[in-house]
Amino acid sequence: MRILIAEDDITSRAMLQAVLTKWGYHVITAKNGEEAFRMFQDSDAPQLAVLDWEMPEMDGADLCRCLRQQERREPLYLILLTSRDDAGDIVQGLEAGADDYIAKPFDTAELKARVDVGRRMISLQNEMQKREKLSGILELAGAVCHELNQPLQSVFGYSEILLMDLDADDGNYETLKKIQHEIGRIGELTRKIMKITRYQTKPYLKSQIVDIDRSSE
Amino acid sequence: MKEKRILVVDDEPTILNLFTQAFERAGYLVTTAETAEAALKILEKESFWVFFLDLNLPGMSGVDLCRQIRHQYPMAIVYAVTGYASLFELSECRDAGFEDYFTKPAKLSDLVEAADNAFKKLARWKKR
């Protein structure tokens, strides 16, 4: 899993990067809150972050506050790293939008445990978000199939009846065949939508759309 | 003549008209109903062996109607023609006693073939 470290102190940053990389995280680093905030605007920004509280430009608590004010597609899990340890500070940090905090100087075992909790939370939230999206898609799929297949049945069926009465050499025969073929294509699409069991997307222009083929495999 | 009669239930008159035309062209006599309740009323007076039911009906559903029909006439052959069915609904269909199901838009020739097969089956059962 990718993780972002925001820490102005070069030694501390290098140390965090080393241990987190050792534990299997893919680490990207920022030297201050503002740089971190910019990195979070990328479409593939990490969902998990360790943020130092005391940083120039924008501090960790402000960074949490700014990130929480944004509408984000994916959930974030933010851990504040702080030498402040009285209850008031901790409350202030959590209220700014942090999910957890680690007191400096930190114990590496504790750091690992808390970051791992973050990873579990993110996986869980991602899974839940996927399920919610799938259930929304299934509701829409049901409505689309129901509303669309009724008129499709009529058009498809009546064209079939018209074809029964036409000779193959009639000028309208081929035209009607084409119409029927195209309606058949829409019918195939609604059948595919009916088989959706997964939530898969594909890029479309600048956003993502549901990949009907892969979602109905 | 009883053998050649089909009861079609669908809440859309256009679809009823369409299916009626298709089955009549194939030589069947068709009776239609827009609701399950209306279908049950018809069944009080006349009997049928072959049915085509829409699943999504106002009031009683096509699945419940199928259960009632199969309860009354265990030999009846009932087909589902549905605009949408999840996997769960399909298994429920089999459980309710549907012979087979078709998703809309269904080919009329497929529906007629299903009717032909149903009557062939019934004829075979009667001969034994």
C-alpha cells in the first residue's frame, strides 16, 4: 500500500521512509504541509499518511483540516506525528481530522502497529465503498433493464411480425432487418447489465465509467 | 381445442397485443390478463395448460401467480418473460415452478418455439 510521509526534518523523514519501506509500504515524501497538500491532489494519491504536526508552510493539523474539507473520492487515514502529548493537544489534533497520533520520539513497533491499523481501516473502507457502489449500480441496472426492455420488446417484436409479412426481395426487408439488428444490440447490452456482479471501472475522457464488460464477466 | 390455448399475463397492453399476434399467427388461441388477480379470475372459469407470465406485475407478482397455478394445475407449463431478473430471482423462478424464462426483448420465434415444445410435452404425457 502507498503511504505519504510529510516531515520537514530530513533525518526523521529518512528514518520513517526506511522503516516503512522495509515493512512493505510504497513511500512518497513531502518536506512540508503545503507540498503534501499538493501531492494529495493527484488522482492516484496515497490514502494513508503520516504527517508531522510541526512543519513550515502548513502544519500537520492544518493539513488534516484542509484535506477533510475536500470532497475526496477515496477515504483517507491520517496519522499525526507529534511531540505534543497533553490531552488537550491530542484532542485538538483528532478534531482537526487526524485518525490517530503517534508521540515523538516514537517506538518503531508502535509506529508499525498504528500504520498497520491504518492500512486495515483503508482496506475495509475501500471494500465497503465498493460494495455500496455495486449495490447502487445493481439498483440502477434493475431500473434501466426494466424500463428499457419493455419498449425494446415491443419494437423488437413488432419488427419481427412485419418481417414475417415481407418478401426477402421487398425493398423494406433489408431496412427492417437492419433496424432489428440494432435493437438486438441494445438488447444484448441490457442482458449484459443484468449480469453485473462486480464493480469495475474504466477511464473515459477525464473520469471513470463503469466497465460493463468486466463488471458482468 | 383446449390444448391450443395459452394464457399470457403482462401489465403492458402493447406487449399483450404483440404476444397475442405472435401466438395467433402460430395457430394458438390466446387469452390475456394485465394482472395476476385478473388471471386467477379467468382460471376460475376456464382451464389452461400453457402460460407466459411477466414477473413484475402490479399487486401479486408473476412468481406468486406461478406458484398458485402450479398448485392448482401441477401439470401446467409456465414460462417467465421478464424485463429484469437477478440471479437470485432466477433461482426463485425455478423454485416457483417455472419451466423456463426469457428476458425481454425476447425473440417471438423463441416464445412460439417454447409454446410448441410445451404442447408437444403435454401430448406426450397424455399418451403414456
